[in-house]
Amino acid sequence: MTALAVARETREEVTEVLVRYATGIDQRDWDLFRTCFTQDCQADYGGIGAWHSADTITEWMAQVHAGCGHTMHRITNVVMSSNGDGLTARSYVDSIVKAADNQSGTQVAGYYDDELVNTSDGWKISQRRFTPVHFQTID
């Protein structure tokens, strides 16, 4: 990432996109979740999968979380910089995904490397790469 400064208002708007992503998952609000991505986004979650549109990542997330109990996605340590046409951002994610019994599940932590563009509907993620750092089964 470059060291070019990002205005406070833009930082707040981009951080809001990242929080909206987590909120969309945890509230199973797939319309809200979908607003975080450009239509032609590229999302690479490594061994989990890769998607090439906002519709396909939204459909997959909805399917995966349909049978889950409580989930909690926390986005922290957001660092961003201007890249000329938009922004790059790195953020940490810590997620707890419970099974339907709300007892067992998984905890996954890692980071997102995002490229965001400012559209007529506000900032959106155009490219995302997820790097897992920690995976733990919850019994």
C-alpha cells in the first residue's frame, strides 16, 4: 500500500462499508451485504472459494449461513491509502460462526486486502483477498 493520505470523511465512508459487510452477514441481510461490492467484483477467499460478481458471493454467503446459529464478524485495524483511482485497505477480521445448536462452530481470524472504488452509490469493494491466520473449532 502506498503512503498517500486519505481524507477523514473518506476513511469513515470506507470503514462503514466494511462494517456493513459484517453486519449484513450477522443479520442475514443479504440486500445490505450485496451493497458492499461492485457488480463485477473479484473476491478470493483462498481455499474457501473465489467469486466473480456481487451476486455470486452474496448467493454463496446466504447459502453457507442459512443453517448457522449466531455469527459475529468483527472488522478492526483498518489501514487504507489512496491508489490513484480508488483506495486500498487492509482490515483484520475475527469471526465466530456457530452451528444451528449455538454451541459448536468455528472461529476464524485473518485479514482482508481490498481495493475499493467510489461509485454513484458510494464506496464499494471491487477486489478482495482474504488471508486466514487462525482457525479453531469450537466444541
